Amino acid sequence: MKVWKSFFSGIKDAVLRPKMVFVLWLVNFLFASVLYFLVSGFLTDVLSRSGIAESLIKKGDFNVILDILTHHGGQAGTIFSVAIILFFLYILASLFLRGGILFSLAESLPSSTEKNKERFASIFFRGAGRFFGRFFRLMIYSLILWAGFVLINAIFHFLVGIVTSSGDNERMIFYMFWARLVVFFFFYFFVLMVLDYARIKIVLENSKKVFQNMFWALGFVQNKIGRTLGLYYLLVITGVLITIAYWLLDSFISRHTMVMVLAAFVLGQIFILARSWLTIGFQAAQMRFLDSGRQLPKETGG
Amino acid sequence: MKKFVFLVFVLSLFFVLPAAAARSKHIVDYRIKARLDTEQKAVDGQQVLTWLNDSDVPVSELQFHLYLNAFKNNRSTFMIESGGESRNFKLDEQHWGYIDVKSVRILYGPDLTDDMEFIHPDDDNQEDRTVMRLLLPEPVQPQQKIMLEIEFFSKLPKVFARSGFHGDFFMVAQWFPKLGVFQDGEWNCHQYHSESEFFADFGVFEVEITVPREYIVGATGKRKDQTENDDGTVTYTHYQEDVHDFAWTASPNFIEVRKRFTLDEPKVNTEMIFLIQREHEILKDRYISSLSNGITFYSRNYGPYPFETITLVDPPLRAMGAGGMEYPTLFTAGGASFIPEGVRMTEMVTIHEFGHNFWYGMVASNEFEEPWLDEGFNSYSEVKAMSEYYGKDTSMVDVLGIKIGDFHSQRMNIIGSGRLDPILKKSWEFYSGGSYGVNSYAKASFVLLMLENYLGEQVMGRIMKTYFERWSFRHPKTQDFIDVAEEISGLDLDWFFDQFLKSPDKLDYAVTEVTSQEVKMPKGIFDEGEVLTGEEEVSEKKPQKTYKNRVTIVRKGEWIFPQDILINFEDGEQMRETWEGRERWIRFVYYKPVRLKSACVDPENKVVIDINYLNNSRLREPEKAPVTKYSLSLMLFFQKLLSLLAG
Ligand SMILES: [Zn+2]
């Protein structure tokens, strides 16, 4: 019950925060626009004057990709490097926003003592500023968890190697490929989930003990493994459903005219908005879940 | 008396010349008994070999290929050149392979076992044992035959570089002592190199293959006989004339599918035999349809497939080092049960390897010395066949909206490659394995495509048919093809072949300038002190405005090829120009009442080997729509990535 309740409250919390969704989308959009301008400048340079450009809107041409990568690979490589830098900067920006999201959400929890009447922005950015340093440290400490993640995958890879090298069963090789993928994602999500709870705990208790909280979260997740996973995968499935819906809609749009290209782009933005909304939903639901467990000792103690 | 002389003459012809029905001159005749030892992963063999000295000089030695010795140790020329890695597979050092010639004797004559020695005609590698010389007690006179009895033991490596075993799958190729080719008064018998294939003479092969009963066998040629033995083995006898090699495979895990293939025009009637791994049963229909496509395409375009059988061997996924390889009337394909239908690797390999029955099997050029004559011709045929059956832009990949043609995949190899080697080179003398591959396959294929575009499809079709007809069951060289091409086209094509086969350069023509400027009214001081201001009324004869339109074409590569140029004006008018393409650049200027819109070299994309298609055309005003389209798509892709991975 608690899982479903947390899930729906979390979803509701996210619905009630359109500004927050907008901020997440906007940051995503702005980071990606840098790439847009770089790519657009590059393609204007290498493609827009070629006669091939005339027909490209109607029909793709693999030769164009070959020629661009072969003859302008240096520039393309530079853009790729910039994209990687943007990616890492975006991780930092997300960390910053995460503090804002969690702090704002915490303010409106039923267990919250102070009912804040401040404006959204001031709460959001106060939270973002206050917790950025701690979350950054958490990110560094989390390398321990990621090391564990790598180790588990390596062990599994080794075991699969033993199984598949002795046999010749092609089906087996195929299934083992998928098994490896499942293990990979299961533990990937597991680490993300632990870090989510660690951050939530840090915010709820305004704690500075980052390292301890990370291991507290690991213990918390392990103690309630069924429920934490249940809640997490409800959210993951929601994400998958959103993605499928997007793919279906997108598959109807053939990008053969400029209008359709723009329509596809707008649909894409709606998808990113939905993703931003779900990110908040993830945080809100997990916060509800953690908080509901946290209230019990308070009540019995008081 | 006269009659008697005539009779002797006729009889001698009968002994020396092949029977009238034979397609090739039977220089060799191999009768081999082979017994597979599935425990030892080895073949015990006895062969009776007849060789005809078809030259006009006496020959006092024979030279044999002992290919399996390439895998004997890490000092063989093959292993040194390849670094122990071939076709993305490493040699398993627990399972070296070798061939041991246990004895040689002249049939019913003296033992010559002590007269064997290893030689190294290509390098000074004393450790290489892939070529053996046998000194004969007496020379073989012209048009005389010699018959030898040879006992050998072939230990197979774990599948590596085409041959070997994997579990209970056996691909027995290059496995017996095989004679080189006595050509131009000497033996042509090269060592086994990392980047080389094979060369041998035509003749007759009859091979008795003995394997445990549960093994299914496929082999070159037609099955003549099948005998159950008391020791739980079966002996299969295969026979084939007019081939120059013999390969076979055995495994208990094959599903055998036999299907008759017939074609009316030209007449083809052959049995397709598919030996498919049990777990690849899902590939059965793909194999059947692609092989049928292959036989149809090659028969229609070059000449009817003449043999009674064609065997497709599907190796296990982990023995792919044996996959994708041609032998006469038998070839290995490749695939995996989980490869989606839109990824046409299986089809491409099937068509390509089948196609080698034409370019290698019948038109048997020297793969060591002129690899382009088989791989290039076959890649050219393959790309055309793939386009015909699976679409030019979709023949390799057509899955999830991603479309890639075989043409693209060949082109991808060419445009980024270095200028290190010409196409015409001995296979082991290329700068690297990659350079051998690009030049012998894709670049050679594109040179032929370009020749086709230059001469026209019909003329090229006639050239290919004539070359096939004239040279099948023989050993043509590059000049023989050039001669056919010049004869059929009636053109001197030396300029073409000299460039594209003998120099390592590239071809790149570019439109570098497309401008249009309004011609200003006369201004300043002219004859007799007349001063014009540029604003005078224009005379009635002249149009209101005139534009000076300029198009500049630059030759950026070293290779020269005549270029068609198409010029578009804004009112829809088109102009065509031609340029020999010799100078480094050329400029066309047009004074017209309309502006230029665009210019394009090679508008029909005939000069396929041009390394950059983007610069083949130029617009006066940039076209921004695709730029926006792709920039937005990439931006959205990046947004999704950020949101999914870093959100
Ligand atoms: Zn080939």
C-alpha cells in the first residue's frame, strides 16, 4: 500500500509543480541549444552550399554522412568534444537543480514544520545553493558505489564467459547477452536509487554528514528492498510508457517538409517536458516513501 | 601405313588432350582417399596425382603448396605477417595445424621422399614450410604426364584463416599437397601469406572421404558413391572435373537441405545443397533465396553456372574464421540466428562467395599476384546484384529507418583510405592488410563501376560476358581483361587502366565557385572624352540587366577523368558543358539576363570513385532547410541523452 500511495502522491506532487518542470526543461533546452548552434554553423559551412542539400529535406543520403565524417571529421570531432564537456556540465547543473527540487518538495511535506509562504524561485534556488556542495561531495563518494557496480558486472561477465565459452549454443549466447544487459541496468538503477535516497535524507534532515548518509541510504534500501525497488520500477515503467507513447506519435511524423520537421521537434520538447516531470515525480515519490517511514519513530517518541 | 600413322596420332591426342566435353584442359588429376580422425582433429590422406606438362620445356622438379604449414608455428611467413590474427580470429596456440608429407613415390616407381625440400620463393624465411620442391629423377617432357603417389597427414588447427575444426565442425580446406602452376616456363607457387589467396591448375578431382557415420558431409563436386564401412564409418566419394581445388566439410550438426535450381535463359540446372547449423535453421529461407538470386544474376550477366551442384556451408558462429570463403562448387557463408532480416550480411556473403565460382572458380586468375581480378570483379558483381535484389540504398541495412546500401559500405572503405598502394600489386606486398582489402575489393569494384558508367551498361555487359566466355577455365591476367575491354568498346583505354590500376591516387573534382554579379552600366571616361555616370538610360537593344555568372571547377585529386558539368539558371534553363579535366581548374562565364542558380560536376553520379560528392555541386544561395533539419534532430537527440543519462 505504502508503495502505491507514495507513487501517486509523488506523481501528484510533480503535477502541482509546473514551474519546476519548466525550469528543468529550460536548462536541458539551453544546454542542448549550444550544440544546435555549433552543429548548425558546421552544417551551414559544409553542407548548405552543396547541391545535395536541395534534396536532403525529402530524402536521406548516406553518402552525405560518409562525406562529412571523412572530409570534415576534424570539425565534427571538435563538436563531439564540446558535446562531452556540455554533458558533464549538465551533470553539475542537474545536481544543482536537484537540491532545489528536493528542498521545495520537502517544504510541502505533511511532516514539514514550517509552512513557507516564500516565492517558488527563492525557495528553489536557496535549496539548490544550500545542497550543491553536499551533493557534489556525494557524487565523489558515490564512486565507491560505482566501483561496486563495475565489480559486479565484471564478475557476471566472467561467469557468463565461462558458461558460453564451454557451449556452442547460439541461443545461449544470445540470452546471455540480454542477461548481461539486465544485470547492468538493474545495478545501474540500484545505485541511482541509493543516491536518490541519500540526497533526500540529506535534505530532509539538513544533514552535512554526506558520507554517512550514503551508507545509511544503502542500508535503508537493503532493509526495504522489496518496496524501494517496487516504487522505483513503478516510476521506471511510467517512464517507459511515456517513451513508447512518444515513439508511437513520433513515428507518424515523416520529416519531409520543414513543417513536419518542426512538428517533430515540438513533440520532442513535449517528451523532454514529460521526462522533467517524471524526474520530479521520482524525487517526490521517493521522498514521500522515506518520509512516511521517518514519521513513525517521531510519533511513538512524542 | 598412312592409316596407321593417323591412328597413332588420334590415340595420342586421346591420351594427351582432354575429352571434347571437358571445359578446361586437365593439367592435374587428383585421386585422394581421406579419412577424418575426429579425435585427433586430423585427416589421413593418400593421393594419386597425375600432372601433365603442358609447356614446351622439360620440367625436372615439381612444386607443391603445403598451405596448412602456415599454422605450424609462429615463424611461418603467414604467422609473422598476420601477427597470429586473421579475419578477426586469433590462432589457438593449443591447436597448431600442419601437413606432413609422409612419403612420395612415382607410381609403381622409385621413392622420392628424400628428394623433397622446402623453398621460399617470396622471402628468405627459412622457417616457412608452405612450399615444397620435389626433384624428379628424370624431367617430364612436354605433353608427357607424371603420376605420383603421396601419403600425407593433415593436422587441422582450431578454425583459423578459413580452415580447421571447432568442436565437431570440420572445414577441411587447403588440406592436401597441391601443385603450383607451371606457367611461362617456371613454377608459380607462392608461399601462404597473411593477405593472399590461391592459384592452381584445372583438372579432375575424385576424393573418397571417410567419416564417422553420424557426420554429414559436404564437398566440392557431385556425390558419386556412398559406402557404409564395418567400422562405423561411411565413405563418400565426390567427383568433379574442371575445377582447381577441392574442399570439404563435416559435422553432425548440419541440417541438409537440397533444392533444385533451374533457369531457362540461360539454361541452368543445378542442385543447391545447404548445410546449415541446426541452430541456424531460421536462416534457411534467407540462404535459399539469396543463393537463387546469386545464381540468377551471375548466370544472366556473365554465363550459365555449369556445374551440377553448388554447396553452401553455414559454419557455427564461433567458427566464423571459416566463413565467407569460396571453393569450387562449394562456399562457406555466415550468419547468426539473431541477425534481423533488415541486416543483409548473410545475403551479401552468400552472393559474394557464390559469385567467386565465376571470378576465381572458372575465370581462374592468380589470386596471389593480381587479387583485384577475383575480389574486385566479384565485389563489382556483388554490389550490382545486391542493388538489383535488395535496392541500391537498402541492400546492406534496412532496419529501424537506417538505410545503407552495399554501394555505401564499399564507398566508406574507399574515401577515407590512404594513398599508399595502387590496385595492381601482389597481394602480400601491400602496405597493410587494410590497404590490400580496400584496393582489391572496394576500389577495384568502383573502378569497374566507373568503367561501366563511362562505356555504358550495354557495352560493359558485353565486355564482361566476352571476358568470361573467353577466359573461363583459364588463367587470365590483367592485360587480358584490358584487351577484351578495348576490343569490345573499340576505344583505347590505357589512360583509364594506367591511372586507376597503377597509381595510388584519388579522384576529386569540386565546384568551388558559383557567383552572379550584375554588370554595371559604363561609368568613367571613355573614347573621345565621353563621360558616363552609370545611370544613363540603357539602349533599347540591351536587356534591362545583365549578370556575369561564373562557375569554377577545380581538380583536387591527381586522377583525371572527363567531367560533365550541368549549370542551372534561375529561370530553369540548363546548360551542359564538358571538360577533359586535365588542367587544375576551369572557369565558365556566362553573361545572361538571369542569375545562376547552381552548378554540378558529374550530375548523373557516374564517376563513383570521386572521394567527395558534397563538393561536386554548389548552390549560389545556401539551402538552409536540411541544415535546420539535421541540427534540430541532433539537438533533440542530445536533449534525450542529457535527460536520460544525466537528468
Ligand atoms: Zn571474395
